[in-house]
Amino acid sequence: MTKRLALAALMIAAPALAQTRPLPAPVPPPASPEAEALGRQLAANGAFATIIGAMSAREIGELADQHPGLDAAARARLRASAAATLARVEDRIYTVIARQYAATMSIEDMRATAAFLATPSAKAWRAAEPGAMMAVAGALDGFDFKKQAWTDYCATPGAACKPAKPK
């Protein structure tokens, strides 16, 4: 399931990185500079930031390990290049998230959320979140939702189930 978290993050990030034109219409421009700034603050302290933060060092290390023929200087350049790529991806993602927050939350709610995120309680929660996500990933390892849902459905009285078609 850990790879699923990584895949989910990459699926979110890839289109944002590939995009070279202005952001698409579904995410409107912010109502104000304050709304954009608050939205970015929330994005930088939100769930995606937690996921990408927990994954980035590991992913960069794995990338470097996939190229054992590089000397130490080249590995250092690869790591620096990967970190720069990640920073560009994060910037685009945070812009999208910030504008979505600005479009769907009031300035008052964004201010209140930003104030909460600055508290020791919120910082402790963010520190605990990667471990919680990893625990969930471990607990769900091997879980097949469709298979389980079909099995549960077939166990209901009156359900006439035929075997599922193979993929």
C-alpha cells in the first residue's frame, strides 16, 4: 500500500509538473492576494505536503540507488536535480490547492485554519500524520476492495452471484 500512496502522489503531481500554460479554468484565480497567500499557507501545511514530505527523501534516495554507475559527484548532482524537480512540482501543486481553497473557503475560515495550523497541537498532529498514514497502508496491505465488496454482496440473502470475469 505504500507504493499506492506514492503512486497517488505522483498521479496528482505529474499533470501539474507537465503543465506549462496558465492553470486551467476549473481552478479560478484567487479573489485577492491575501486569499492566495492564505491558501498557499494551508497547502504547505496540509495532507499533500505531509505525504510528499514523507516520501521525498526516500524517493530521491531510491532514484540515486537505481543508478549505481554514477560517481559520488554525479549522485549528488542527481539528488540536487531531483530536489529541484520536486520543488517545481510542489510549487504548482500548492498553487492549485491554494486557489481551490480560496475558491471554496471564506477568508475568515482560511485565517482561522491558518491560525490553528500554527499551534503546537497542529504541529504535533502533522508530525504524527506520516506514521498514521504508514500504519493505515500496512493495515490495508493486500486488501482488495472490489473483491471484498463482491464477496459481501454475494453473502446477502437472495443474491445470485456468478464468478467475476477475470481481468
